[in-house]
Amino acid sequence: MIRAVLIDLDDTLVDHQHAMRSALRVLHDKDPRLQALGFDFLLAEWQRVLEAMHDDVAVGRIPIHESRIIRYRHFYDLAGAPVDRAEAEEIAADHMQTYMSNRRIVPGAVALMEIVRRHARTAVVTNNTVIEQDEKLLTFGLWPHVDALVTSEECGVAKPDSAIFISALERLGVDVDEAVMVGDSWENDIIGAAGIGMRAIWLNRHGAACPDPEMATEVASFEPAAWTAELILGRALADQALKGNAVGWVEQAMPMEHAPPPPAPRPLPPPATPTGDSTTGLPPPRRRGVGGADRFATVKGPPAAQLV
């Protein structure tokens, strides 16, 4: 019986890629210095640098604000138009404002979390900082449906490391066979769940090839939310529903008086304080994949790095 659902945040519940690409497009189009690079090149380099820095930022070794300054100065260096730290700060602030205004919820995400939370405890498991992810849960109305926020910053390790998943299970008070992981990243979410023997649901909104259909159940969308909840909470019952033998079981499975109590509302977090010294050095790109088996292959699609 599934008693807990672990779920990723960026590009699973909140559409980070859309906001990131939109903000980068605005920055590129309005600054002639960056236009010399071409948007496709800038986007690819943005993703490469994010990947290179992601683990250090996700566990707090590099402050997230400082990582943005490093990235902007790097891009302007590539364009042959170096900027000092003060200008990089202004560019970062402008870019972040555009990013924030372009954020949007993944279709069906709120409805799905509302249904799932009626029947199981929930934890958001994410490779990012507490303050960044707490704000997203509050902004998009997700906190009422979440029992725990488990971040790489707090755990000191990032997905797919087993320790962050084990921490989430401990926070929810369940065993691995009582939980399921839902996420969009094959490397971080699916391989990570497989590493501790946990069942996984892969959200594949962009049509990437599945490395191993036996390793995770694949969904292209959370809509309709009731059907996806059936799939998450009970595979056998969901299979019956697909055959027309069961309809809407998830709405009747547990009376509301027996559902877990809702979590307490969370206050809006204070803004982050910039820290650290400026540097233009970048760490080498992190190595991808696990082991070497085909089913652990890196999926071609949206990158695993989900910082901004």
C-alpha cells in the first residue's frame, strides 16, 4: 500500500524550463552584446554552465546569488564584452525579474497534489535551496498539499544520491516499499529512486526516449489529475481503470476524516542575501550517468540542472 509520495519540484510541479528560456530570450534580444553569440549558442552554454555548477550550488557550497554573478560575467566574457561585478548584479536582478514573471505551474500539478494528499503523505524532494523552493511552494499554492520539503541544501547531497531519498522517507515515517517517487529527471529522480528500490513515475512532457520502461511508469502529462493519482497510488487499480473496470476509485478510497491532517501554512520567506566573493572561474562539467548499463543512460531532453 502506498502511504507516501515523494515528488520533484522544478519541471515536475513548476515549469522552470519555460521561465528560464523566456528570461534568457528577453536578455539576449535586448542586449546587442549578447546577440553576437546567437541565442541557441547562449542557451546551450547556459545549460552547460548550470550543469557544471549545479551540485555546488544545490548543496550550498556556492551561494545561489554568487552563482548567477559568475554565470553572467562568463557569458559577457564569451561575447567579448566583459562586465564588472556591479553591472553583473544589475543584469542578474533584471533577468530574475523576467524569470519570475514567466513562471507557471505544470498543468494538472495542483489538482494532482490535492488528490494525492487526501490519501498519502507527501514530500517535495528537490536539488535546490530551501529559500528558493519554499517560495515556489507558497507562490503556486502547493504548500497545503505538502508535508515536507526536503532539499539538497539541507541534506548536503543532491539527487540521485540515496541519502536525500532516505531522508525524505524518514521525515514521512514510511518504508521504501510504501512510497513512490514522481519526477521529470531520469538521472536524478528515476535512477535515484531505483537506487533504494523505490517505485517511480517518470513525467516525460517532452517526448524523450525512455531508457528502460521496466524501471519506471511513464506519463506524458498530469492531466487528467484523477487518472494520474490512480496510477501513482495504486498501479493495479489504475490498470483496471484503463480497462474500464474501475472509475474514480481514488475519490472513494479514503474518507476525508481518515486522511492525513493538512500541513500548517508556511510564511513567505525573506529575500536571499548576496554573499561570497566574485570569481569568474567555473568548475568542470559534472559527470553524468551511473554504472554504464543502458537503462541508466542519460536522457536527451531538458537538463537535470534546474537553477536560475
